[in-house]
Amino acid sequence: MSEWTRPRHLPEALELLAAAPGQYRVISGGTDLMVESHLAPERHPEFWLDISGLRELQGLQITEEGIRIGAATSLEVIRRHAEVVTHWPMLAASAAVTGAPPIQNRATLGGNVCNASPAADNAPVLLAYGARLEIAHHHGSRWLPYMDFHQGYRKTALQAGELLSALWIPYPPKHSRGYFRKVGTRAAQAIAKVSIAALIEEDSGGMIQGARFGMASVAATPCTLPSVSQYLLGRALRDIADAQVRQRVGQDIAPIQDIRSTTAYRLEIASRLVLEAIHGRSESKKED
Amino acid sequence: MPTTMRINGKAFQSSSAPNARLLDVLRNECDLKGTKEGCGEGECGACAVLVNGKLVNSCLIPLGQMEQAEITTVEGLPEDSALARAFVQCGATQCGICTPGMMLAATALLAEHANPTLEEIRWGLSGNLCRCTGYGRIYAAIAQAAGGSADV
């Protein structure tokens, strides 16, 4: 029989993790882990660390630069949070298309990130907003830009003994516009074929001053589009050559064929979505 | 350590492993067979129950997190209610596998929106799959139970 530990405070959890690095399976909402542990019972961990009772990992706080979201805050709480809806509407939108209400009532933002699926529903938005992670350890916390977190297929930068404690998201720049879209087979409960978030900042003359993209289901990890961003920087919308954008999308992503889609479809749709995000033809679309 | 919870208003103690699924505890230990296993992956909602009033998929809930929880299954809903009558009158049930989950999703929805719009009904039930009726009659039943029009 496996052992289940549910500490009340973060230091207690960190002490356990530090004392037995790599031994515990950390669980909160369980919406991914319970599927995995049921389908592959031979991989049942012996020691579970249930972080759903840690108060330090719950809730949202407005800070000077943005918002701090406790890693174990449910997607339901996030998608309804008034400040999130106002200042980070793409996050409210991505939380709302993660599974459906019974999933959102349990699933956490930190869990979605740490589960490290290449299709993670909230990853594109966190990349586009330039989120950073607060990673706790018995010996102290460290910061990590979220874009450096995914190091390979299902491989994250979390070290033994570490726990993702919070996600910090800065306010978007004043003159920025967001674009979010998830493409799936149906509106609810779909795993993305392709999803994208973009945050584009233009000056009063229409010159692009910043462009950050996040995509999922187009590579081994959720990813940014560095060469697209670089191409856009300092260009006016009318000077953007769609063919150049498409070529750079091809450089930045590495889609595969799987049960949900083909490589060619993903590449084509990714290019179209990037162009739609740049030209602002529609904003923060929730679903297909 | 056994887990103590309240299921349909009655105290219940389970000695299953803490990583046991709430679904299995309900069906096998409590003999509450109204909670169905469909996909076992949190996609279909056939195993939906209310935990502390919130709609969840019991196939994804580890028993270890249920200490002191209030759980409502379809057996805990009143036998005769506006919702149950509306399901019958609107023909909102066919093979019956999804019906318990649908009733619980509807209960959670109506607790929050006494008069839901069609959009709210669709949203509230979006985690529950039905492979027979095509949803229209289920939406109509919920609208009727809320006292609204049945022409959805």
C-alpha cells in the first residue's frame, strides 16, 4: 500500500522533499496523475506528496508588476478571478478551455505546467505573457523564466527536492494586444491539435516594438517562436511579408504526426494562426 | 489510516488505499452503482459526483483527498424533483449511462444559475458526453426544471 502525506505548510513539504529527493510523486488536482496511475499501475509511486492542503500554494495576489498565482490554484478560480479577466484575458480564456468545468474545478495551473505535456492548454498564454516561475526548495527559492522550464519532451528544469510554488505574470505593456486560439476537434474536453497565444506591442506609428508567441502541440515541448519574433521587431505591419513569416514559423516549430493531427496540417494551421495574430484579424478567440 | 467522509448525508469510512479512486470506493464499497465508469480518464463525465458542492469526475479523485468531504452521488438527489420530472417529460434519457452525471452537472449548474441561459447550460454540461440523445432534450429538460421554456 502506498503512503500518502498531506502537509499543511510549505516548509513541511519542502523538508520531506529534501529528505527523500526524487522519492515522492507530487499530486494536487490529480486530473493527469490519476489517469496515469490507473492506466499504468505498475508505475504506481510508493510515496505520494499531496500538496492540495498547502495554503502558500493557493490563491492569487496582485503585485506591483503583475499577479502571483499559487501553483495549486485551480483553473476554475483563475478563470473567474476579476483581475485575471481584466488584465490577463488570455489566461482566463485558456483556463476555460482546459477540459471542462469538472476538470477545471480540480486541475491546477502549476500542475498543467509541471505535467509538461507538449499540448498543455495554459502553456502558450504563459509564454506569451512572459511568466516566470517561483521554485521552492528547503534551502530557498529561485526564479526561472517560464520559457526556460521545458527542456525536452516531458522534461522540466525542476531539480530533485524542488517544488513549483507560484507563477508570476507581469502586466502586459500598455499598447499591446493579445491573441489566443486553441484548435481542437470539439469545443470542450479536446486536446489541442495546435494552440497559440501572442502578445504584440505596437507604437503609435504602427511599428512592432515587441512580439512574443507561445505555442503548444507543435513541438516536443510548449515553445516560443524566436525567429518570428525577431523578424517582426521594428517592422510596420504593412512591411511584413507573409512568406517570410511562414518560413520562420517552419524554423521555430517541429510538429509531429499523431492521433490528433498530421505534421502538414499543424504546420499550415500554425502559420495561419501566427499571421492572424500579427494582423489582428480577430482577438482572443475562445474556441473553434 | 481510514478516510472519513459524508456520502449522501451519511458518515462513511473507507480503508482503501489513499490513491484508490473515489469512483471505485463509491461503486464497490458503498454499492452506489449509479456512478458509472465511462472513459476512466475524466473526459466523459459518467462518473461525475459533487464534492463539497462542486462537480468533479470521481475517476480522477484520490480517496486520500476526501477526508471530511461531503459527497453527493445520483442516489443522494431527491427521487422526485423538478429536475427528475423534466428529464422524464423531455425524453432526456435514453440508454441511461450518462444520466446520473448529467443530473449532477445540472444540479451544480442550477445551484449557481437558477435561470440559466442556453449558453450556461451548454457550458455547465460540457464535461458530460451523451452518445444517444444528442443533448437537445437534456438542455430542454434543464431549462424546464429551471422554470424556463423547453424550446431549446
